[in-house]
Amino acid sequence: MNNIELGNLIYPSLPHTPEEYEAIYPPRKLPAGAMVTRLGPSPTGFIHLGNLYGAFVDERLAYQSQGVFYLRIEDTDEKRSVENAVETIISSLDFFDIRFNEGVTPEGDIGDYGSYTQSQRKDIYQTFAKQLLADGMAYPCFLTEEDLNSIRSEQEELKITPGVYAGWSRYRDWSSSREIADEITKRIKAGDEFVIRLKSQGKPNASAEETKRHEINDAIRGKLSVPYNFQDVVIIKRTGIPTYHFAHVVDDHLMRTTHVVRGEEWLSSLPIHIELFEALGWELPVYCHTAQLMKIDESGNKRKLSKRKDPELSLDYYRSEGYHPASVREYLMTILNSDFEEWRAENLEADINEFNFTMEKMSGSGALFDLNKLNDVSKNTLLRTEVSEIACWLRDWSREFAPEYAYVFENMDTLEKLLDIGRHDARPRADLVYARQIMDFIGYFFDESFKIQDEYPDEVRSDAKTILEKYLETYNYSDDNGAWFAKVRSIASELGYALKPKDFKKNPQDYKGHVGHVSSVIRIAVTGKTQSPDLWTIQQIMGEDKVRQRISACLKED
């Protein structure tokens, strides 16, 4: 039995040859320099910030080069797959405005290079596994778990690198032993389980001088030197399903992926992937290994974002809290490209897509994720967003994640006026951060959520009732801002309060307090807080009846 006969014995009736698959999935007809990128999440039920981080890079590269960005579902690990996870992936990415040209969609695949779900491409992987068998670059291995444990124990005693490689699988060099060749034939025909392993070309347990190395250029990290792989990794599992290593190499070639964007945790697997591309005679894509997302923890140490410790790693966190997609994208760009913030400062109103994203400006070291910085970016992003869009976005968010706020959206015109307070001042207010924070921030306006949260300042506590009574006597909804505040000043002066805070600070013995303390009493009665947007504007939106009701209710409590 030769290598070709072995391949035919294992895979006797596959629908296509490698050459036919090359014709089915031909090179793409795209402009020179166009990049083809992909996002390949596993359907584990958990889609995280790292997925979005990588997707943003993929999208920018394809978009800016007039290329193609596609979604591929990598579900070859049956044990980790979760029901409805694909729908979760698609909806989460859609929420953050990640748009694909091809791939898996709720309505089915779009594009000519599918199926875009790996579990539906079994024949394709087996065809190229058969090619490797025929070329003597792979072999069937019948080692059991017991055999592997025994090998590992022996290797530990010898203090050598553990694994299956030259000298440790009796099936590796089957062609030089008639006995083993006959055993393989017999066991395959009997239906015994086996895996297919890559027959690696690296030299195990070699010295540094003896170790051969691959030299490649990473688009983010520059020149990389990695040792040859010497492990006979599994490429087809006992179930006939490929491992990730093999499946993604076959798919990236046939789908004509030009740039592979992935986290630095895959650097250790790079030698395996290079060897697989070379064994199959294919050109290597450009690898782009991004920095891991880090954070500063409570103890002040930098560490990797953790699924177990950090809720902000999950995209569900940003959706349920209600971060506007544009805010998250804007913040991720500040991490991805070092010159983005400078560009934004010079182009305050520009669409983010106008920014020239480049891999040269990406960091190869840990990318620091800072939730407080995200909040600051979000404030400025929402300040540039039309209030009508914010109001509709809040309503849609509430319907999905917080239906208890339905009362906020009964009058969208009023909501827009609330959200717009102070946005057009000489120094615009940036009060809006994310949906739950906004609901709390504007909660003072609605009777369903209004409550007195702050106490009167000490300086006016004894006069609070009198201040509110006099305010009710003089309040006129028709007053403009100047006339309204003149009346507040008059009440302050009458009751012995300084008309300017600096006068009270300079001569505290001459006054009970200042006009700001007096207006705080009114502000607390109307909004429940000592800090709020412009009080006159709030009252104009509320209307006279509601203002008087709030003041009267406060007087009754006092």
C-alpha cells in the first residue's frame, strides 16, 4: 500500500478533487491592493470585546481597500457549541454597526464562497486531508488516550518536550514497516477510530542552533522569527471533523482571505499554520496579531481582561447598559490607532469612516482598556449626535433591555428637549454617557422616577420653607431667564443672602449665605438634586402646573 492508496482507503468517495475546489472557489476579482478579511467566532454563547476589537480592524481594512469582509462561523468544536449562539453573534455585531459583505446571516449565507459555517464543509476538509495523506504529509494514528498518557509519562521521565512527534507514534512511518501498514489497513477496514495527524517537518528537542525558523512579516508586529513546528498535530478528529488549525487554513485559502487579524494568543500556533499552508502548497496570508486587551485592576496591576472577573469583556454588558454603538466604535479606535485622538480633535464633526486607519499605528503590546475613558469618549460622541437620534436609540434600547422606562417615551418631543439642555451653550454640557445613566440623569423630570435625593444646604435649611413660599408667590411661567433669576435674587436679598457668592466668601459674617444657596432650595424642590442642567429651562419644559405641584408638594413635606 502506498500513500495514494492509503488516502483512497480512508476517503474512497469524496465529491470533488482539490483541483475542482480550486475552480469552485477561484481567486476573487477585486481591485489591486483590496484586502479580504474575515471574522471567525465560535458559537460558544459568549461574544466579547475582543471579537468586536478584531472585527473593527477587519472592517476598516476591507472597507478602506475596496475589499471584502465576511463572517465565518467556526463550529468544529462540537462540545463548546451553544444553541442560538450564532443568532447572538450576528445580533451583537449588528448592534455595533459591524457590517459584512459576505457570510452567515439570519436569512442564510450571502456570497459565492460558502458555506460559511465550518460544520457544513466536512467534505472539503477531508479532500485536502486526503491530499496530505497522498503526499506523505499526514498519517492515520490509532493511539488511544491510554497510549498518549503513557507516552507523556515516559517523556516527563526523560525530561523532553511532551507530545506526539517523530519517534513517538508507531504509525508515523508506517510505509517503512509492512507489519504496521497491514495493521493500519486492517483497522481502517474494521472501522476502528483514528485521527489524522500532520507529519511535521520540524526537529524535536533540537538545540537553538539546530532549530530551523520561519521568517515572516506581521502587519502589526513587523518581522517575526518562529521555530518550525515539530508536533504531529491532529488535523482530523476521530469524528471526521477537522481541528481549528486545519479548518481555518483550508477556509482562508479557498475563501481567498488576504489578511488574518487575530489576537496575540495565536502567536504560539503560528508555526503550525505556516507548516499547513506550506504542506498544501498555498501562499500564506498576511497575519496581523493584535495586542491583548488589558486593564488596570483594583490593586493597580495591569492584567488581561477576564471573562470570569470582568463583566465589561462581554458585549452584552455594553448592550444592556446602553452604550451607543458609535461611542464604543469611537473608543476602540482610540486604542487601535495612536493618532486617532489627534485626528478627532482636528475633525470634531467628521464621520469616523473618514479616518485613515493603518496597521502601522497599531500597538503590538497590551492595549489598555479603560471604562472611565470609554465614558469620557461617549460623552463627546453623544454631544455630536443629533438628539432625535439619541431619543430613538434610547427608546429602542428600553424596549429590549429596560421596558420599565416606557413612560419616558410617551412624549418624544419632550424627551428631545430634555436631552438638548445645555448642548448648545458656549461651553456645551456633556451630561449623556450611556442609556442607564441617561435614564437616571433625566429621571427628575418624570413623576414615576422623581424623588428628593439631596438635602438643603446648611446655610438655607432654616429658611427653606419661606424661600419656597415666596418663590410660589412670584413665579411666572412667562418670565424669561433674566426676569426669573431677578426674582430669585430679590428673594435672596430680602432674606439676608449675598447676591454674589464672592461677597459671601469675602464677608461671611454679613450674610446667611449667597444666592446660589437660595436657588439650590428651588432646584431641589423641582428636580430633587442640587446639581442639574439649567433650572429655568427645565421649568419651561415642565410647564407651570408641574412646577407649582412640585413646589407645593415639597412645602407639604416640610
